Amino acid sequence: MDRKISILRTKKPCPICKKQSQQKYHPFCSKRCANIDLNRWLSGAYIIRAPENEEEKEG
Ligand SMILES: [Zn+2]
């Protein structure tokens, strides 16, 4: 029973720098880290969406 409480109380660290995350920038510790993650996500999305393999398109 106590375990649930401890899980809820545990704050996740910033996924970028592992510092304690701030509620304002959740789940990151700062706007800087949030932007870093956003840029990573965007660059990854660009790679996936790059229309280089249009020839393989089926339908
Ligand atoms: Zn951070």
C-alpha cells in the first residue's frame, strides 16, 4: 500500500540532463532542455517524413 504513495511522490528527473525537473518546464528542468528535446524530436521526425522513398509507396 505504501508503495503507491512513494511512486506518486517520486519526481522524475529531467530526461536531458537528469537534474530535478521543474513543474514549469515539466518534464524538463528548464526551457533549454525542453528545446533540446524538441529539436531532437523534430530532427527525427524530419528523417522519418523525408520523401526520399516515394517510389516504394504502395496503394
Ligand atoms: Zn535538464
